[in-house]
Amino acid sequence: MLDIVIIGAGPAGLATALRLHQKGFRPHLYEGVAEIKPLGVGVDIKPYAVKEITELGLFDEFAAISVEARESVFYTGYGQEIFGEKCGRHMGYEFDQRFVHRGRLQMMLYKAVQERLGKDAITLGCRCTGFEQDENGVTLRFDNHLNPSAPTEVRADVVIGVDGIKSVVRGQLLPESERTHFSGLTLYRGVTVMPPFKTGGSILHIGDPIRQGTLIVYPIQDNFDAEGNQLVNWVIEQNEKPQTEEDWNQETGVKEIEHVFDDCKLDFLDVSAMIRDARECYLFPLIDHDPLPQWSFGRITLLGDAAHAMYPRGGNSVCQAFVDARVVAEKLAEIANPVDAFKAYELERREKVNWLVLASRGEGPEVVRRIVEQRSGGKPFDDIENIFPHDEALSIFSEYHAKAGMKIPTESADAKPGKYKSVFVTETK
Ligand SMILES: Cc1cc2nc3c(=O)[nH]c(=O)nc-3n(C[C@H](O)[C@H](O)[C@H](O)COP(=O)(O)OP(=O)(O)OC[C@H]3O[C@@H](n4cnc5c(N)ncnc54)[C@H](O)[C@@H]3O)c2cc1C
């Protein structure tokens, strides 16, 4: 049997191991940290990625740790509603859209790998530092100072580099890819424990990108404290901050941002209090890497953030990694020569994902808030229809969903524009 090594046990590496296992392989994972802990804050799992989780046989476990997305609503910086649409099954997709804590998702996958492949399928505290490849296989080198019982050298038939945004595997294969692309925006990523708001599964997009910056809010865990409160994730994008490190774990306070949304008056949420009451807050520069010209190099390929580090604002990084995981496993199972299998995996995935890397640099549907800001002169309005008609918003959203590979299901030939106008739009007025 093909001896497959996966470098990195993040969500993508673990999902890859599970997909390979479904195809009859027994991959081994090497992970740099000595202990896998539930780090990070929220991730948005789109219907196409919930499909992947379901196919892994993990939907029930996933549903238990996540919150179903019901609606997505856009507001000005004053808290005036611009547009709303439903999410997931409520929109007519076959699968839910769900919000989850990134660390809890990783722990769920970690547990599944241990149960299905065995506890010895993952070596922790074993950081890959480089490799040499020849015709018959790959020799990997490791730094094992966190786990002296781990090996310092391993031989494998093939290697999948799933070692994240700062990938050592990518760095050796494509040294020029280490250059990062900084948007000039800094993300403050926080979580607050608070009572459920609106539908209990609402994602809010607030603020005007010119005057204030952007705030995205969504719940990631129900009944967090056994008193009915949710763990709510929020992300604030701010302009003109110095570039910080490309590191997900830079803790920060909320002093600099606690008053940015004081003008925002919502009758169901005290935005400033939510920010002030944060349990945790992290800085992350809105950075990506240019789309890669190649993923597969003989017996080595890249997957997940190592292959396509993109701005997290589109909510596609982990979702796309789950698709990568399925495709690489399918190709290795179908094509006898692993070098050809890796090429076929890259052919199916790279161009599509590279398009998303570039598309994520744009505003996507968030552009609606900029349009309203410009047309209203940054002032409150009386009637949104006079500034930004609903049909115009619909056409922007339809185009975005279709381009991101999630054509709105109700948008079949006989459906008329406006037919699926959100029932939630006026709910809070
Ligand atoms: C600590 C952390 C917190 C995050 N928080 C968020 C968040 O809040 N929101 C969000 O949208 N995204 C977050 N991300 C990124 C998100 O997990 C990824 O965008 C997505 O899940 C794809 O996962 P990945 O497995 O490709 O990358 P990652 O999740 O980055 O996982 C890569 C794994 O590889 C390991 N690794 C790295 N280098 C080596 C090496 N040389 N040898 C062996 N192992 C190595 C890392 O320790 C990590 O476990 C976070 C990532 C990390 C690492």
C-alpha cells in the first residue's frame, strides 16, 4: 500500500487523512505542535463544505458543536438595514450553512482520525524542516525537540504538505511564494458570551467601509455557559494599521476599537457592549499569498492554506480545503501512479481555487455597504428603495453566489427575481 505522509494536523490535514482512510489508505500525520488545542475563533462553513463533512460521516457531531446559519443581513454604520437573505437550507441549498469555533472543528476531526486510523496515526511535536525527493520516494527531516521520541527523518512514498499559511513545504518548493500580499487592513477577531440575537443564527454585516470599517458578527456555539448564552464571533476590519505578523495567535485588547461602532443603533444588539465584553481578541493582518503557479511536484503536493492562503473574509479557506481533501484522495485511489494522481488533483483544483484567492481580495457582496455609503453621502436615509433598490441588490448577490460556485437554488429558469426576497429583512423593524 502507498505510504502517504501528511505534514500538518490542522483541519485540512485531518480531513485529508479521513478522506484517504475512506479510500483504504493508512496515511501518517506529522504535526509541529506538541499538543492539539482548540485554538482560533469562528469559521463559516458553507453548504458545499457541510456536504463534505456529511460525506465523512460526521454531520451529527458537527451539528452538535456548531450553529445553523439562518440569515445574512447587511446594515449601514448607523444600523439601518440594507439587504437580507437566507442561508443554507433556508435558501434552498441541499445542505446547511453552519458557524463553528475553528478549534472545536479541529478537535472533532482529530478525534475522528484517532478513532478511525488509530491513536498512533499522528505524531505530535514533530516539525518538518525540509525534504529531499528522488524517483522512488521522499525523505523528510524533522525537528523533534518538543517530542524527543519522534523521528528526525522519515521516508515516504508520497507527501502532502498541509502545513498552513507559513508552510515549510511550500517554502522549499516555491521560495518566491513566501512574499505576502498585505491589503492594508487589520482584522480584530474577538468572541463574546451573550444572549442570542435575532434568529439565533444570524450573520450581520455592519458598517460603512469608508468612514468606519466593517464589522461581521455571528454566533459559533449555543448555550456556551449552560445558561442559554451563545459564544458570538465578531471580526472588525480597520484601515491604516501597521502590518502585524502572519500569525493567528496575536492576542490584543479592544481599547482601540471599542468606540468605532458607537453610532450603530440596533434594537436587538448593543454592538459597543459586545466589543467591550470580549473574552478574547486577536489581531490578524489581512494577508494572503499570490496564487501559486504549481501545487504538485513529483511525489509531493500542497493542500489547504499551504496551497491557497486567502483572505478569510470570504469564509472559504477551510471550506475549500475540505474539497481539496476529497479530490486528492479520489485521485490517489483512481490513478495508480501517484505522480500522475497529484497532477490530476492539481488540475481539478488549482485554477478554481486561485480564482477565489483573487476574488477574496475584492469586497464580494460586502460592496453593497460601500454603494449605500456613497449614494447616501454617509447620512441616514428614509427609504432604502430610493437609494439602493432591492432588485439591484439581488442581482449583485446572485452574481456573487454563482461565481463562488453556489448558484442560488431558487434561481431556476422559472423563478423571478425578487421571488426569494428575505422574509427576515423587516423582522426587526
Ligand atoms: C492556531 C490557528 C488559529 C486559526 N484561527 C482561525 C480563525 O479564527 N478563523 C479562520 O478563519 N481561520 C483560522 N485559522 C486558519 C484556518 O485554520 C485555515 O485557514 C483553514 O482551516 C485551513 O486549514 P489548514 O489545515 O490548511 O491550516 P492550519 O489551520 O493553519 O493548520 C496547519 C497545521 O500545520 C501545522 N504545521 C505548520 N507548520 C508545520 C511543520 N513545518 N511541520 C508540521 N506541522 C506544521 C500547524 O501547527 C497546524 O496545526 C487558524 C489557524 C491556526 C493555525
